[in-house]
Amino acid sequence: MKISVVKNILEANDRIAQQNRSLFDENNLTVMNLMSSPGAGKTSLLERTIQALKEDISLGVIEGDIQSSQDAERIARMDIPVVQINTGGACHLDGNMIRDTFGEFDLASLDLLVVENVGNLVCPAEFKVGEDFKAMILSVTEGDDKPAKYPLMFHESSVLIINKIDLLPYVECTVEKIREEALKINPHMTIFEISCKTGDGLDAWYEWLKQEVRTRKKAR
Amino acid sequence: MHEMSIAQSLVDILQEEMVRNNANSLKSVKLRIGKLSAIVPEALSFCFEIIVSGTDMEGADLIMEMIPLRGVCLDCEQPFEIEDFAFSCPHCSSPNIKTISGEDLSIVEMEVE
């Protein structure tokens, strides 16, 4: 017997992500899903961003890693609420894992919740967690061929942060090529060029993020 | 390796449908997999086989139809195939396009006994 079943395979996750999103909306909270390959600078960018913005906006962080709590410890030193998720092998966070952290936060007291996903340029792009937008980091040491190799990640992210630009003189990678390739896949992408080491370009990122949180608050 | 999570979600839906239809075994299931989803068909098959081994779904064929990426331009209104993941109109270069297929990751049909 043949049965016609037209169903999205990821509908269970999409449904939970949607419920998370509704809860975030009720709490007037902007949620950013931050993704990159391992070592691109997600936690470093977060440390810088928290330092710069914590007087103006109230932040919380969910750290996703396969194992260890090192990232959460780095964030906790900055005196903001943080929860570590250890996926125990899974290569991405999903809606359910995010929902399980809600008891640990006072969502109503936050303006911005950053979900630092597991370092991986493939899987996190496929699973929604309830975010308002996805941001990704690509560091110049990874090479300018990455947009072409990982198109889904670039297609899904509305923001691209090109990190480690201080290392450009030492690598075979140009920012122009990254921009060109990324904009081919996602013509609407907002792009920042930064160095978490030297601080170059970070002011523009802080300003954009602050504005984004304010605009979303007003829109609700 | 997100194919394992996807295979698990797939099996959860199949299980529900089998109960709903009082089915005893699964013969085959047809999927539509869009080119944009970063799925490796061999990896998905492999994960599916592992999850269903020893269940009433063991031995079921996973038939995967790969769906090309297609878009339509919102400015010049022409449809086109999105090649090399270039999400702009090949006719008028507009970035305002709508993807009409190739984002799928869905079940379309299952055969049960």
C-alpha cells in the first residue's frame, strides 16, 4: 500500500524553533545564531562585543560545544549570564537544546541572546534554533574558496564577519574574493572586516549590532 | 555529519505514519532532497540503515530524488536554474529573486504492508 505523506523532514525541529522564537518575541529579545568553523574567532568576537556593549545592552550567551566548558568559563569571567551546552558528539545545536536552557536565564531581563553554535560550516546552517538572524564568521586563514565550498552557510547567514584581517599579508586570501564569492550566493549579506586581535573594524560591528537590537525592540 | 539527526527525524515521522496506517512493515520511502540542503545521499542512506536495523523498517528502500535549484526573478519575472549557487538573475542581474525549488528536504510517499 502506498501512502502519500508530504512532510518536511525537519518539521519537528522547525516547530520547536518557532515556539522558541515566540517566547523570545514575548520577551522582546533579539537572538543571534553565531556560526563559523572551529577557530574562526566566535568566542573572541563575543568577548570583544560583550566588553564594548555590556553598558548599553543586556546580553546573555548560550555556548554550544561538543565537549568542554572552556568557552562558557571565558564568557562567565565577563560577568554576564551564560549556559554551556555540550552536545556530546552532535555537530550542531537544535531547537530542543536551546529550549532546555530557558530555565537558566531570566529572558525578560535580556536585550540580546547570542547562541554560539558548534564550530562547523555545514550542519548548523540546516537547524533553526529560533533565532532572529544568523551571523557567520570566516577568518582569512581559512581561505577565500569557502563560500563556494559551503554555500548553504553563506546563503542562510544575513551577516558575514571576516576576521583576522591583520593576517592578510601572510595568507593567500583576499577580502575582495571573499566578498565577491559570498555576495554571489547571498547578494543581501551585510559584511564586516575585522580583527579581534588588533580591534580593527570592530566599531562598525558594535554600532550595527546595537542598532539591530534597538530596531527590533521598537518593531515589536 | 548532520545526516544522523536528519535520519532520526525521518524515522520518527515514518514511525508515526506507520502507526497511523496500521502498517506492519515499510517497503520503501521516497524523499525529495533539494540541492541547497547539504545532504550527502550515501551518508543519509547509511544512517537510515543503522537506525532501522532490527525494526519493522529494516530493509526499506530509501529513494532519493535530487531537486535542482530553481529561481524566479522578481524584477524581470523570468524563471531560471540557479547554477553554482549564484542567487541573482542571469537575465537582468537583479539580486531580487525568489527560490522556487531546491530547498526541499521532505518525504513525499511511503510504501507499507
